[in-house]
Amino acid sequence: MTNVPAVLRSHVQNDSASIDDTGSYDITGQVKNASTQPADEVKIIATYYDAAKNVIGTSFVYANDA
């Protein structure tokens, strides 16, 4: 991430994935702001791949302070 401006640096930590009771894929984790500036409206984008590494779907969510 050395080419990313300091204001945009963040990373996911403590992430895990599981399938819930309804068969949905749940991903949980924490987004750490590694910059010196506050981050507002952080959008997290997930890309899903099959065994052959083909993209089979995407989704997004906005992070909150919970």
C-alpha cells in the first residue's frame, strides 16, 4: 500500500467467514483506519470467486462504528 495516499490507507483485520442457518455467506471483520485522518462513509466491497477463480458475484456495505 505504499502508493496509496495516507488519507486512504486502511485494512481489514480479524476477518472470518461462515455460512449461517439460512445458507447465506457471512463475512465479519474490522476495518482499521491506518491513516492520520478520520475516515467517513467507508465502503467495503466483497468480490466472490468460484473454484476456477471466476468472479461469481459482488456486494458492498458501509462500515459503521458498532
